[in-house]
Amino acid sequence: MPIRADGTAGSRQLVVEGVNNVPDGVAFAPDGSLFISCYEPSRIYRWRKDSGLEVVIEDPAATTLAHPTNIAFKGDKLYTANLGRWHITEIDLTAIS
């Protein structure tokens, strides 16, 4: 929902379709793309306006990326809170184009 100049919410706008899992967290990357963490399966999507939705990280065994919930960026690094194994994962996104 866009935020109007007076601070009120604008009309709902659908941005992404096709996340047919259990999405939990969202964060905008420095380049403006939208990252979506999915609790189940342990997966992170990236949505870009020009290329749509793609899976960027997936961990079928749920070891390193173990049911990610909240996500946040610090520069080119993505941090995920993992409910499945109670840890934080740091992911360097410089290798992902």
C-alpha cells in the first residue's frame, strides 16, 4: 500500500504472485528488489520489477537456512532469523546477480 503525502494508506496494490509456500518476512534490498523469506520450504525469493519472481536461496534439508522468518539487509548482506535451528544466517549477496 502506498503511503500518501498526508500519511494515510493508499489503495492496495498487488505486487507479487506465485509465492505458494509459507511466506514470513520481506525486505527491500539496496537495489530496490524485494526479498521474501519462506518458513516452509526453507527458501528465499527475490522479486524484481523487470524480471519477476525467482528463487535465490533454498535449503531442502533446512540446515543453514532453517525455516527463515524475519529478514533484513546490511549493505550487500542479508540476515535471516531461522526458527528451525535458532540461529541467524548471514548471506553475502555479491555473488548473486
